[in-house]
Amino acid sequence: MAIFGSDPALTSLLLYVLAFGAAGAASFLSVLKARTIVDPDARRGLVSLLLLSGGWAASHVGYLLSPTDATQIAFYVVGLAVGFAATGAWLYFCSAYTGRTLHRNPSIRRIAIALYVGVVALKVTNPIHGLYFTTAHVSTPFTHLAVTHGTLHWLAMGLSYMLAGIGYFMLVERFGAVGQDARPLVVLVGLTGLPVAFDIASQLTPGLLDMTYEPLGVSVFAVGVLYLYFEEFQAVQLAGRDDRPTLLLDEDDRIREYNATARELFPGLSGGIGERLSSVVPAIAEALERETGTFMLERDGERYFYRVTRTPITAGDVSLGSLCTIEDVTEAEESRRDLERERERLDQFASVVAHDLRNPLNVADGRLELGRTRYEDDEDLEAAAEAIERMETLIDDLLALARQGRDIDDPEQVELDEAMRECWSSVETVDASLSVAGEATIVADPERLAQLLENLVRNAVEHAGEDVAITVGPLEEGFYVADDGPGVPAEDRADVFEAGFTTNPEGTGFGLPIVKQIVDAHGWSIELVEAEGGGARFEITDVERIE
């Protein structure tokens, strides 16, 4: 329509156009800043909200300046559709910003799309049913085509504000879960809902146009958050999105933010914003310097162990500092310390076996040899010699059992077939035969792997006979060693890895437990199953393979 009227009317029109034009421009320009938000889902949600809000404001400007009734109505209906879509973008942003997954839920997405299509259909088909709005020419506050909203409009508005309220609740809850005073952000979020007062007032005051003023609130929110409180806005999200104790540090390790869980664990964090981590929580600062990242705290007379993990935070090429996440590892640390004490006892035991038992045994062996030179072919001396030899074998196996469980420090790439052939040449295999079913490169400690293979070969020769056929081959996640002997009864397979268990009267019962120790030290798994065609098959899995 043409712009005619008194100066007050023209002034009023220009104020509306300027207000919504500025709101649209602020929303569109804020997209550039919003695109630097670290979290991709929060970034996507806020950018969508700004674009839709800007389009919503632009449709209001088009409605105000359109020269004909038809174009005014078209702009108004477009604004209604875009504005309702902005509610969805707002909820998407609030869900993503607060660390929820509602925006990713397929069922919720389908319901949202169906609801949006249904409401927009009611808006677009208003010329048919007339239940959404009606129009009439009025001259207050300036000459324009006024819109009077009907029942369907207010139902849709109520639904929109109810959904928006859910988003407000998500944000305020997140703001309350961090250490920093987030009242400025709460106020900015509240401004997005302030235009509802103008919506209500427009129904009571002839001087206000009956239209939706929400784009004004979104533009104020965008400018405030993205240009005045952007760093705090991101810090709140980063620190508050994890239930575990979390701290956000700047590049100089000064505390920028922390969540409520961290404050409960370290009460000294209160008032520590802007202070160096080392002066507020030295335990965390010292843990970050350690390779393990662990530290211990005493609480209520008990010891608790924690591990802190530092993750750099960047936006493009710009560093935003680092996020420190603290995890309770008390149970794992206690287990590790128990295991360490057990290994110390094993080392002490190995020392006793190696020195205090072997030395007198060597003396007995020397005296026995002197006796055998005097009394040749004496059956008692021969029996004593066999007993001493068996004791030496037991000592060797006990030492191996005590030492093979130690962690693997520096594994290497090993060719399985080559390792097996070297093992074969160093073990007394009598008439046994070896078949290699395939090649594989695995990551292992070469010496420990050799000990494992040697023990499996000896076990096969001792239990399956001197002419046993042994096969080694790769598995998808490891390798196997099988024989064609009588196999192991199903009821005994769970016991073969226990120290001292053997079905061979001349065996020590330590060969397979040593294998199990080596497997565990590598972090592998081992299972005894029946080989194809009969026999025993040891499958070692969870092995790192090099393709």
C-alpha cells in the first residue's frame, strides 16, 4: 500500500520498520559469530534460529511496506510459518547447548515435522476456513491492513510459548550447574520471552499493531550472547555438559569455569574464577604434570583416587584453552596397587627360589655326583638324581611363572610364522611335525611370545605323544596353536591354566599357567577348544595385528 498519512502515522510506521529491520539485520549478522561456536549441534541450532528469526523480522517489514492487500497477507503468512519453525530451531539449540540428545531423537523429529506441517497447513488454508485470522483496513496507528487473530492462532501461540518455555528451563538449569555467576545470560535468555508482553498489549492497546514481536527478543539475545558474553556463553556450555567434575582453563591455566560437581569435590573453587589452577587446586595442577594424570584425595577418612584428562578446545585456528575432566578411578587404582603388591611378593618369592633353594640344591647335586663316581649304577642314587632334576625343572618353571606376568613395556612387530619356526628349533620335539597355516604380523614382546609358543609345543609333545602334529595359524583377531592328540576333556578345560594342574604324572603343571600369564601381560585372551578332527586347540585373541 502507499505510505500516506499524518506525520505521527508516518513516524509510527517508520519506527516499526526500523525496529523489525534492525532485528532482522542483527540476526543475520550474528550468524557470522554463531558459526564460531565449538559444539557443532549447538552451532547448527543457533545459526538456524538466527536465520529463521531474521527471516521472520524481514517478513514483518515486507508486511508493513507491501503495496497491496494480497502481498501483505502473503508476507504475513510467510512470517507465521517461519516464526513457528523458529520455535523448533530454539528447542534444537537448547537441547544441544545443554548436552541433551532430544534434538537427535528420530521419534521426536518425526513428531516435530508432523506438528509443523499440520500447523502451517492451518495457517496457509486460512482463506478457506478463516479460523486463524481475519483482516480489515484500519487507520490506527497508521493506515494498514490489520490482522485480527482467531482461536487457532492463539492455540498455536500457546503451543509455541509452551515449547519455548521448555527450552528456557533447559538453559536456566544448565546456567545453575556452573560456578560462574551466569545471571547476565539468564537475563539475556529472558529477553527472548519479553516480547510476549507486547503481544498481549497489542490486544488491549489500539496504538500497537496486532502482530508477533518475538523477532525483537531473539535479536537482543543474539547480540548480547554473541557479542557481549560470548566467551562466558561457550564456557558455561563446555563446563556444564558433563556430569563428571569439569574445569575449563584458559591458555595460561587460569580457571575460566567449572561445574557444580567439581565445586562439590573442591570447595576451594568457589571464587576461583580467573585464578591460576596451581594456586586454587594444586592437586589437579600436579596431576596434569604426571604421565598417569592421577591424584589422591582423602574424604571422610577414606582415600579416593582420580584421573584428570586435559582436552584442548579450539574454534577453527583459535585456541580457547582446555577442558579438564576428572574421573573417579579409586577401584581401578586400588586393584592396580594390589596387583603391584602381589608382583612384589612374587619377586621376593622368585628371589628365594633363585638363591635360597637353588644354592643348597646345587650342593646336593654336587655331592650326588661324587657319590655316583664311587657307586656306579646305584638305583637309589639314580632315583635321587631324577628327583634333583625334577626339582630344578620345578624351580625354572616357578621362576618363569613369577616373571612372565609383568606388564609388556615395549612390544614389537613380530612375524608369527618366523617366531614359531625359531621356537621349533629350540624345543626338543622328537618326532613331532609342524604345519604353518598362514602368515600374520602381530604386536608382541618377542621373548615372551617365544616362551608362550615353546610352552604350547612342549605341552603338546608331553600330552599328545612324541609324533604329534602341531599346527599354528592366524585368526581374525589373533592366532591359534593346535595338535592332533587326544585333546582335553571338556570338564578339565577350565582348570588347565591353574598352577599345578596336570594330567601327566611327570609334568609340573606350570607350563600352561605360564602361557596364561604371558597372555594376560599382553592384554590378550586365551581359550582352549577342541581342534577340528580332534585334539587341543589354543586360541589367542584380542591380539593387535598389522595388516
